[in-house]
Amino acid sequence: MPAGPPDLNAIRSAREAIASSAIRTPLVRLQAPGEIYLKLENLQPIGSFKIRGAANAIAHMSADQLRQGVVTASAGNMAQGVAWRAQELGIPCTVIAPETAPETKIRAIERLGGRVLKVPYEAWWRAFEERGYPGVQGAFVHAFDDPNVLAGNGTIGLEILEDLPEVSAVVIPWGGGGLACGIASAIRALKPSVKIFAAEVSSAAPLSVSWNAGSPQIIEPERSFVDGIGGKSVFPQMFELAKRLLDGVLVASPAEVADALRLMAERNRIIAEGAGAAPVACALKNPPDGKVACIVSGGNIDLSKLAEIFGTK
């Protein structure tokens, strides 16, 4: 587990390590009132930021570690990142996925050559905690609780500061915490005055509940179309990092996230998944001062669900 946030040298090294797998994504202004900018990680080859952390984690594994392939636990996006890199290296990839994972993400994993094992939610969560799954061989790539994953994600922070030096706040979706803490590590090192907020959806907001309580809490998440964020709890080590690196937690309802998703599509022609639209919803609901960068973490949404959301208003 990470003893602390990755340092600037690790993040800069990660940028070199992932250059052949991840692209530098654009930062564009949302065509709406206020000064909200969108960091478009939905344009990555796998449609998600996860390729950054996955590529950097695998880059730090030896040939001996990778001999039996790689394994990850993921609802979809991290699995695609790991499968993408495994395909590039010609090694097998096994994904432990919850039974509720969206079919569009499962199909994408399989197109990349990944083997998907669907398991009950509790068994999936244990795979995170135990860093593996019974009977499955391979080097485990943790979706968020890994210093190399955090460093890979931190490269987004470098790009934001280079493209928008006057940024005053950044809003980042909180799933396991690897994205928020990785980006925050880079920004704290280079421009500590920037306010950094996690974004959650009200139907499943374990960080918000934990933040208010002062310690990690367990909740009962409700299912919604916002599937990329919102687990039942916050890992204690990630909560400690969050307290060191973040300024607070913003929460939007599923309806507000749907509104943000429609707004991005209408005004900027950008397609985001629920997790990717959550920071925009939070920034529109509770606008931080100055220029605000929102991380559009991914765009892997089922087309049928997208059509349903577009047709509801």
C-alpha cells in the first residue's frame, strides 16, 4: 500500500513510462456560464483515464512477475487499461468483475483479449482487499491503492497546470481515490494554492460520509447509472491520503449528473459516463471560485442508457 502520495519525480517518470500507451488529452472550456474547463480523459484509447495508472503499474513489474500475466479487480475501466497494456505485451489478462458491471465495459474488456470472471459484489470487493482472487494466477494490478497507479494518474495534474496555469480549483471523481489522490499529489507539489475537491454522487458517497465523520465509514450504496464511482466504503489508507491532499468533497444527485451529461453533449459534443459527468455536476451546483478544471474521467456508457438519459428531458 502507498505510504504516502507519489513525489513529483515519480509522477514525471510516469509520464515517460506511459507515453506509448496514454495520450495527452485536451483541456477545453465548457460552453456554459462560469469558467469550467473539461479535462477530456474520455478520449483516451480505452475511453478512460485508467490507462495511465495501469500502464505505469505494469511498467514497474519485472518480466518474472509478468510471466503468468496480470489480474485486476474492476467494474470496467481499470480492466480495460490493464487489458490494453497486456495485449500490447502479449501476456494474458484476467479481470474479476462484479455481476452488476455494465455490459458495454465487459464487451470492451473481451475485445481487448481479457478474460472476465463475474462474481458477486462482496467477492469482488474482497479481491481489492486481498489483492487477488482464489485460483487465479498473475500479477495483481490494484485499481487505486498502488503508488505507481497514483503516479500514473498524477500525470493528469502536470498537464492541467501546463495548459491552465491560472487554474484555481480542480474537481475529481472519487471512486477508490487513486485518481483524486494522484492528481492532487502533482498539483500540491507545484501549485499548493489550488483547491482540490473530490466529486461523488449522492446515491453512493462513502467519502462524503467518512469525511464528515472523520473516519472511514461503511454505507449501503444505491445503484444508479453512475457506475464508475460509489463503493460501499473508503479504504483507510486512501482516506488518510485524502485528508492530506484534498480540500473537501462535493456531492451531486444522479439527476444533476444526468443534467451535466446532457449539457456537455449539447454544448460541447462530449459524451461522458456518469462518473465523468459528476465533477461537472458538482461544479455547476457549488461553483468554486475562479477557473475550475473538471476531470471527465471516462466516456464508457451503455448507448441504451445514454439514449434513455437524453430522452428524459
